[in-house]
Amino acid sequence: MAAAADTVGMTSRVGEQAHVRLAIVDDHIILRQGLRALLEIEPDLDVVGEAGTAKDAVDLVRRTQPSVVLSDIALPDQSGLALIGQLQLCCPGARILMLTAYCSEDYIRVALSSHADGYILKDASRAELLYAIRAVARGEKFLCAAITSRLMSGLMATDDGTRAGGAIASITGREREVLTRIALGLPNKVIAKELDLAVKTVEKHRSNLMRKLSLHNSAEVTMYAVRTGMVSADGTAAGQPK
């Protein structure tokens, strides 16, 4: 697995690099524009498009077939963790590099078990980001320096199954059904149709279960559902075929 190196030697010689087609997925326009400006000055990197939602990301990747997708975890309509499998289906050759502010071991574990090709934090240096993009484009796996340091120090904790099991016991069967579907990336309208409920009822269940489990967004719901075995890391509900 490629790890972050010192700045010296991080920027590979362009002549040795194949041309890389990049797609950027992040809900913050200013960040997407900044990344695009940063990356397009590199002769071997070509940004083929940007997306601010998971839905738009799938459309973009299907249409442009990029070499590498830079994706955040916190997206407005679906977790970037649940998005990984969808992107790989619509563009099997694309490498997925998670670019996020989340350094939680749970997020990292779920991303890697979902077959992301790399994980880098948004406070990484320009040199480290360029190295990461080129590494995953070559077919290597990449973890940024901060995460590699934690791994080497043995600070990546194991799952706390007892705590997770105790928390999930507090939610109702219907809330569990809603939670599973949120983790699979379904919007409220689709969940309502599948469970034969009103959209407002789904919204209420969603609010209640997130309060009970101390979850704050769809990415955390996905992480929790994978950790507790309610869904698999490849985006299928427990007990269901892939």
C-alpha cells in the first residue's frame, strides 16, 4: 500500500505518468472550484467534471468514465461511503479516492471495506494530494500520512460491538427498517413507498432513530449500519443477495 512520502519525490515526473481523467464530488462549490484550479495546472491531470450530490456523481461518472474519482463522504442526498459501489458499477475502471475531513477509524474502515482505493484528509498538502491521485491511478492503494501514522501506532480501535448492540436495542422494528434503507442510500420518498408510509412518517422515524443512536448525517448512519451488521460494506442489506 502506498503511504505518504516526504514532499521531495512526491510529485512524480510527468513523463512517467499516464494521463489521468478526474471527477470531483463534493457539495461545496468553492472547494470543487479550488480543487479544479489546483489540479488542472498539472499537465497529466484533466478534470472532466464536478458533482455536488451522489445522484449527479453517478450521472457524471457514467457519462465521462474518469480514471479517478475524488469523493467526499458527507453529501446532501447520500453517504459517499454508500456511493462507492455505485460508482464502481457504472465505471468499473475508475479508482475511488475519498477526500474528506473525517479521520474516524470507523469511516476509514468502512471506506476500505467498501473497496475505496484511497483515503486522504482535506488538510493534506498539495504534494500529498497529487501523490495520492497518481498512486491510485497506477492501481495502488493509498492512505494519507495522518492515517498511516495511526495505523503504525496501533491506535485503530476494534469495533465496540457491545455498545453498538445496546444502542440498537433502543430503536423500534420500523425505525430499524428505515435505518437500513437510509444506509443503503434510499431517499425518504422511496423509503415511504417501500414501507407503505407517508413521507412525513418516514421523516419522523428518521429523526427519532438518529436521536436515539446519536447519529448526525447519512454517512454516520451508513457507518453504524455496517458496523452493526445491518448492511454489508458493499451496499446490500444483511441476509440479502448482492
